[in-house]
Amino acid sequence: MEKNIKPIDKTFMAGKWMPSDQETLVAWMKKIMSKADKQTGPLLPAVENLKNFIETDPKAYMFFTQMFDEVAKNKTKSPSNLPQVRDYQHMLSLFNVIMTHSPDFDETGLVGFPFNAILDWSMATTGGWAGFLDEKINSHLKIILDKWAVYLSSPESAYVLNDDPKTGWFGEDAKKAMPTFVDDFICDPNLPHHGFTSWDDFFTRRFREGVRPIAMPENDAIVINACESAPYRLVHNVQPYDKFWIKAQPYALQFMLDNDPLTENFVGGTVYQAFLSALSYHRWHAPISGKIVKTKIINGTYYSQALSVGLDPAGPNESQGYICEVATRALIFIEADNPDIGLFCFMAVGMAEVSTCDVRVFEGQHVKKGDELGMFHFGGSTHCLFFGPQVELEFNLHNQTPGLDSSNIPVNAHLATVKTKNK
């Protein structure tokens, strides 16, 4: 089986959430394993709760045992050639380390999804596939990720916001990767950590005024890019039901929109999907002007990937269509000022531990194109725009073909033009 495993390449994690350099990732995993092996104290409460759940719930015990037992005993490496996690007890000890860990900078790509790296092989097994779809298991994972989020929002998490030449976010290597950082983002290099109070404060940073101008703000026929994101897929005539778990991962509106009564407005319409970059910007902006009709947070999965994609070295990298139906996500329905658009929906989709969808608008509020809608905390993920079948669109993907090799289109940039109907 190992001979068919895909090598790590530049798309190891869409948006550079994982290093393209395999040696970097292996070294990181060995470091985390070494720390876990040296731990002598008790597990943190959230991790201990997961342990107790696994050992008292028969389904959870079966799934977490199977997902590691399915790894042949003679294999010591995961699909992406990481050192293999031995069993669920080992997994829990690694989780315990991550709970007080902030991602270092690395020029080949940060390990922005540390829990995802630990579960790399497990996600590719049938035990993992079943377990990571289980509602009770996901509720316990949510508790752990929420507690990690508390740490990432604390002053203690800012220790990586330093000028170390290799690992600091303001060091020499980081400046080469983000040469216009100080000019682009609101910060003060004269203050500790450039003025950022935590890792989350750094990752949800704002652009300086004028850095991302709104394309034709007074023209309601111009749709702008909702996030600093790269085109992944553009699909027309989307149907309410489809086999979203197969390799093609077709969209199924009824599940994407959580069976919401407003779903019928988008049957036969258009869905555009794009993914966010680790080194970029993580807030969402209104692509059109209009009135907020409804907002909704949907609790879902964190580490489920489509079995049909096989051994994805960076799961759920190749399952981005699939996770739109099952992952934790947020919906924002907007009645557009432009009658040629009508009802529109923005959907933010959490990928792995980047699952905190923070909606910052309310029902009844009127937003102008470019106004902030919300944000992903602790990074970025993927998102979709939904248009009804009556909307005629001409997309401007900036000379790109959607896919994992595409590059960011700036937030607020021209994304599509709505064709005016004949009166």
C-alpha cells in the first residue's frame, strides 16, 4: 500500500497550513512526541474528559481502537511519512502537549494544524472515518479545541511573535515570506509582539485602510471577493441532493445549508468555493450589499474526510467539497439590494481545528459591500458563495483555473459581474 502513497508537494495543505518540506514536518512531530514522552503530570481536564469518554463509551472505544489497529504493525510512518501515533493513549498525550502550543513560523510552511498532523493516519482509516462522523466524539473534540482556543487567545500564546531568525513571526525568514507585513496590517513594530496581544489577535489582524480597496463600491452589479482566498471550485445547476461522499464530491444543497427552509431558493443555482491561506487574512467581508435575513452556526465534524479520495497525505485537503456538507460551518443569508441577485448566501466552512466561525452581523442589519461579516479564529479555511438560478454571472477568477494550485484573489477585489436582466 505504501508504494501508492502520494509524495508531499506544494499542495500538502491548501493554503500552506502544513510544510511542503517533509523533513520539517517529521522534525516537528518528533519534537512533540519527545515532549509527550517526558510528561509526568496528569492530562489537562479537557483531554482527560476525552480519555474517560473513550473508555466508557463502547462505540468510541471501538472507533479509537480500530483507527490505530488498522495501521499494520510493521508500518511506523503515516501516509505523509510522519512518525506513527501508536494508539489512542499516545494520541491523548500528544494532544496534551498541543494544548499549550502556538505554531512557530517556518519558511516551508507552519504546522498550523497540529491536531490534524497527529490524526494524519487515523483520518484515512475506516475506523477514523466512522469515528470522526460520530456526534458524541465531535462534541468532545469541540471541547478540546475550544480550550485550545482559550490558550491561543491568551497573552502566553504570543511567545512565538518574536524576531527569532528562523521560527519567529517577525524574524528574518518571516520577513522574506511577508515582506510588506508592516505596511499591510495594523501593527506597531516598536511594541512587544508588534502590538498583538495573543496568537489569535495576530491571526485575526486587520488590513490598514486602503490596502484592500473595494472594487466599484457603488456598482451593485459587481460582486467582490469575500475573503483573501484562492478559487477552488465553480459549479452551476447545483441540486438539493447528490452523492457528496464519492470521489467527485458533488455539492448537495440540502446538506450544505443544513436543511434550512431557504435552501429551495438556490436549487439549480451557482456555488463558488475558495480556500484561505495560512499567512494571509482571515476575516470575511460582504461580497454584495443587502439586508441580513438569517445567520446560523452549524456544529459538525472536524476530522472527517471522504474515503473515496484514498490516502490523502494532508486530509482533508482533497475533501474540501465533501466537508461542505458535514463540517462545522456558518451561514449568512443576505437579501441583496440588487434585484437581479435576490437572496444570496455566504458559507464559512471550518477545516480541522480551524473550526471557530465567528459571525459578527445580526438579522435585520443592512451591510454594504465590503463590510465585515465575521472571521475564522486561529487561521482560515474554505468558504462558499451561493447564488440562485435566476442570477446570471460572469466570473473574474483573475486568469486562474479553480483548484488546489490556484493563488489568492485579494479580499474586496472584483470576483464576478451580475448581468442585468432585460426589463
